[in-house]
Amino acid sequence: MIELRQVGREFRVGDETVHALAEVDLQVPDGDYISVMGPSGSGKSTLLNVLGLLDRPSGGSYRLDGTETTGLAEEQRATLRRDRIGFVFQAFHLVPRLNAADNIALPMLLAGMPPRQREERLREVLESLALSDRAQHRPDQLSGGQRQRVAIGRAIIMRPGLLLADEPTGNLDEHSGQEVIGVLEQLNRDGITLMVVTHDPDIGGRAQRRIRMRDGRIEDDARS
Ligand code: ADP
Ligand code: MG
């Protein structure tokens, strides 16, 4: 469960202040599937970064599963992020020198998980993402859609409750994009809370709940 109350995020650029987020109130129950749309510069990425604990609000309250996160030390935020939140980016952000399996396994390694458990989970995730036969390939040996599936694998390997995706199909052709959205939606059906930023109205329209942003504010929040 996510609860934002009067969240703001300001950036100082020269002698100007940009209100990337302003007075944002948002509640997200577990299991929701939300799309976030809105013009470029409206605050979509800032919202996701705040929710993903990659960025800290300038003001307001952000409770994640009951924990007020805004006052936490960076180390505690990193632990929460590792255990509760998966993040998928438009540009994949894989480690180029590591193969698909090692990219996906990286968070488990950093968390100090025992090798037996790591191998088991890795096999499961590779299989569920149809990547078993690509496990030994490096990112530059994979297609865009396969790279994004590896990035999704890395995002879910710690079994987070929340999956945030910032324009996950932005660098993909139509077919790979559909495939990636299909994978994200399957994860949501399996119980993960899913939030997808997209410019594509067809993709945005698939979500049960659709948020529109404008000038750092939530302009519309519709549920079907
Ligand atoms: P969107 O993802 O909807 O395109 P962003 O959240 O990236 O929008 O940006 C919202 C506003 O905040 C924009 O005006 C952008 O220029 C500004 N902004 C975002 N990040 C920074 C930053 N690190 N420094 C200065 N301004 C920023
Ligand atoms: Mg953005």
C-alpha cells in the first residue's frame, strides 16, 4: 500500500524553481494496475522516482506499507528499495559485461542470498520470462525485447510487491512492446502492484486505473 500526502518535489535551476511535483495525494492499494500518462515534463518520471525511493520529495509524506519513508536514512531507503520495489527503465540499464543470468541474479548477490536459493530463483525467473535459452548471452547479443525482459527479471528477482516501469516500451518496436506489456500484466495478475508510465494511449488504456499528470499535479485518476 502506497500513500502520498501533499508530496512536492522542487528543483532549483539557476534562480528558477521548477515544481516537478506539487501537492500530490495518491493512494495505491496492493494489486493495482495503474498507467501514468501526460505531456513531457509533467512530472511522470519524478513521481515514479519518488515512489521507487530513487528520489526524495521536497515536502509531504510518503508511506510505503505503513512505513514513513521521507525521514529514513539513505541506507534504510536502499534496503526498502531492494526488498519491496522493482524498477524498469526505458533504456534497460543492464550491466554490459554480465550475461542475462548474472544481470538478473545481481540483486540476490548484493543481498547476500545463499547460492542454492539464488540458483533456484534464477531458474524460475528465466523460465517464466522465456529467457532460459538466452541466459548466457550478454546484453549486446540480445534483442531489445529480450533486454527489457532481462531488466524485468532483475526487477522482480527479490519478489517485490511493487513494480514501477518508466516508459518500458519506449525503445521497442510494436511487437516487442506488446510482449513486454504482456509480461508486466502477467506479473500483476500474479499479485504485484504495477505502475506503468507510457506515451502510448493503447498501452495506457489497458490499465484498470489511469492517472493523467499535468504541471506536476494529478489532473485525472480514473478507474474502470
Ligand atoms: P516527465 O517524465 O513527465 O517527462 P519529469 O518528471 O522528468 O517529467 O520532469 C518534470 C519537470 O521537472 C520538468 O520540468 C523537468 O525539466 C524537471 N526536472 C526533472 N528532473 C530534474 C532535475 N534533476 N533537475 C532539474 N529539473 C528537473
Ligand atoms: Mg519521463
